[in-house]
Amino acid sequence: MNLVVAMKQIPDLQQIRFSNRRPVLADVPKSFGNIDKNALEAAVLIKESYGDGKVTVVSAGNEELEDTIKEALAAGADEAFLITDDNALDDADSSIVAQVLTEAIKQLEDVDLLLFGEGSGDNYSGQMGPRVAKLLDLPMVGYASAIEIKGDTAIVVRTLEDVEEVVEVSLPAVITVQSGINEPRIPSVTQILKAGRKPKTVQDLEDLDLGSDHKNQVVTIDILAPESNRKQIKVNNASQLLDALKNENLIGG
Amino acid sequence: MAGIMIYSAKDNLALELLSAARALAATSGDEIKALTVNNDSQAQMLSAAGADVYTINSSGLVPADIGAMADSLAQAVQQMAANVVLLSSDRSGKELAGSLAQAIGAGCITDVLDLQGKDGRIECRRNALGGAAIATQYIESDRQVIAIAPKTFSAASGQGGSVTELQVSVKPSSIKVLEVKEKDKDSVNIDEADIIVAVGQGLNSKEDLAMVEELANKLGGQVACSKPVATDKKWLSEERVIGLSGKQCKPDLAILLGISGQVQFTVGIRDAKTIVAVNSDENAVINQMADYVLTADLHEVVPELISLLA
């Protein structure tokens, strides 16, 4: 069973500071999005229950990716296939990244199952799985909260807002997972040390054949922290709090 | 002249999209066409609200097969000569957005919280950086797919619509729905509550939820929580999760108990009119976005509040 997990390198969201409402991203360490880690864990669990197979992580980003990927290799991935570029991928929109990931995946042999998080940790746009499935002309099932491999099909519990659908999809297929599907493992020190020695293919973006027409379709005008001007009034106890809320007519009495 | 196509599998969201399309068409003069798939009652409803409705009826089309749905919508886009497609950014609408955008070579923006036509383009606002920031974006390509968050627009009304049938070809699906289960109905809509009492990981035990529920009842509010309380501890249902991957709430009053203030949570409550933070850590991040800050153990504060409200 050859499993491929697509993961996105994002800035560590806890460490982003803002200056004049603008995010300062320089020197913020990189990580993978949380739901991407669920996707990786799902792949590793399938491999383990299947008895054999390989989990390959595919990712596109700047050169820091070569370091960030160790996180995934320590957490159970067997190999990595990376597409890197100094900066072009940092500002690439979903349509371009989908094309890049697709070109990378096409170079992998006999892929049975492709896993994505339902949304990335930073933009949570949810386009990557559906776009890559379309580009590869594979069936896609989204929002998986459970996956079971049965012969050449996967039985997937697809959890939507008000219903759960149990769906059978023939392999190869694309599945996007949601965060509730599992609890990603915390790698041991030995696993972290071994991660650096696992096979890793790094390809330059320039070496991919993306055709002539690959420019961003989405233009970002600005990214700003929302304005917040809360009163931040300190109250000392429950009764002071209730008085304040009553004064504002927020509660009765 | 360009055209706007709207589609949502959900009736209420389809009506909201009709309002969004009308707001855009008011400045652009675009024609609006509503699409329904295997849903005659929705077609009637949209037509009764004044929409020109186009229907796809195909027994071979599996709604869970997002790729096949996208192929059908792509054919509708072609036949209607639409260049802007508005979808609902609920779960299935959001994945359809990515799939359809790829199928028709469109740029795509999902989870749109606000949009307006400006200088011939559609400016959209959505969360970025895990909700820590808001991005303003527009799509440059001729074809655009925009998925709009539920409740961004109110439901449209009107009269004098029409219904026309469309024919599309559908390939055999590789996806089979074996079973559809209604979710255990904790049929609460925290995003509609005027008062929310939310708990986070500061809550010691599941048993302590009882007093939180009592406080919410006394205030006429709903109990909500941060994501770990539902997904890790499973003390409350996921219907009650506030935040980026939960509900976006705009209550008049939000009382946040034992919540540290990670942005993945605060993005879902920052539009509340008044925010109260009760946290034992006086440096908790949540205090910076609160109107009233009480530095204390919630397990002591909640019983006091209950007895004072008695």
C-alpha cells in the first residue's frame, strides 16, 4: 500500500507578532499545519494496520522545508518528496500549488491513496485536496473521520455538519481528513534522530514542467490583524462583574 | 455581460447566496442564475424568491462525489455563460469550490466573510494566518469561484422567478454511499445565541460542566467550548465548538471561563459585543480581548455567580 500525504509548511502561528496590524513573518519558525499532521497520522495508521507499505510526504515551499520535513519523517513518514524554491512558492495561490503537488505526485509510483488535511493551518482554504483530485482525475472523499481499507476500496466515514455518510470509494483515491480522526503521535528522541537519515528527494520548482500559464489567479490586497479595542476593565469578584453587566443591560435584574 | 451562477445544496444557504448575487449585480448589472441539483422543492423556493432557476435532474449523480458534482456544475457554467460562481462555504460547498475551480480553470476564494463589487472586481475578506489576521483578496482570472460563509447575507425574497431544465452528462461514479446517519442531535445553534457561556481547558472535570450549564440557564444563554473540550476530552458535542474549525459567533455577551485565548478560538468570538474573561492566569492572552477581566478560578466564580443570580 503506497500512501502519499500532502502537507503544507506554515509559519508557527503562535509566534507571529504584529506591527501596525501587519504580521511580521521574518524569523518565525516553520511547522506543518495541525490537520496535516492528522492526515499523516491517518496514513501511518493505515500502513501499520496493513502490515506493509510506504508513506511518502509531498510538500512544496521555500528551502526551510528541508528542515521542517524532519518533523513529518520523525512522526512516521518513510520518505519525503519536496519541491522547493527561494520565494515563488511562498506567495503562490492554491491553483499553482495544486499544479506543483500534482507534478510531484505524478513522479511517484503506484500511489494507492492520497491524504490531505481538510484545510491548511494558516489559510484553511480547503482547496488543495479537491484541486489535486481533479488534476489527477481521481475520486475524492472529504472530511473523513474514519478510514478503513477493504480490498481495493476505502470505506470512509464522511462527517458533515448534520449527517455522517459512510462512503465506499475505489482506489486510488484522494481523501481529506478532519482533525477529530486521530491524535497525531509525538515522536520519540530516537525517531527524531533517525528522521534526518530517511530518504528525501528535493526538486527545484524550475525543474517541473508547469506549462506556460501559471500565474496567481488570486490577488491579496492586504493581510491585517483585526482591530480590537476592548475595554479590558478589571473586576475583583463575581458581584462586581454582575453589577457591570447589569449596568450595560446585558443581563436582567 | 457576464453572469453569476449560485448553488448550494442547502435551501437556506441558497437564499443567502441569492442575496449576495443581487448585491453584486446591483453594481455590475450581471445576470443571476440559480442552479439546483436533484432538488425540485429548492427550485420552486428559489423561483418563488424571484430567481431564474436552472435545474439538473440526474439519478446517476451522487452528491457525495464532489468531482462528479463539479463536472456537472462546470457544464452548467458553460451553458449559462456564467463567469462568477457563488457557492456556500459549508463543508460540502467548500470542497465543491476547489473542485469546480479546478474544473473550469477559475481562481477561488473560500470562507468569505464579506464581499463587495469594487472597480469591476469582487473584493473578498477571509481569515488568514489561522484567524490571527484578515486577508482582503480578489480573483484576477476571468472565471471566479467564491464560497461564502453561512449567515454572511440574509435570505433573499422576491417574486417572479422561472424554472428551466438543464441537461448535463454524468460519468459513472467511483463513489458509493453505503449509509447516511443523522448525527446525534445536540441540536443547539450556539451561533444564534444572544448570550454564550464558553469553557476551555481550565475546566477541571466533566462534572464541573453542570454548574456551567446552570449558569448559562440562569442567564438565558447557551454553553459553548473551545475545540479541545469537545474533540480531545469529548465533554461537549462538536456543535458547541467556537473557533476557526467550529462556529463563528456574534453574541451580545460572551462569558469565557478558563479559556487561554488561542487565536484558533478567538476568531470565533471576537465579534461578540461584550466579552468577559474569567481566568486564573492574570496574563492570559484572552484578557487582551475582553471588556471585563476577572482573574480568579472559574470553579469558585461560577457558583458565586449562580448564587448571586438566584
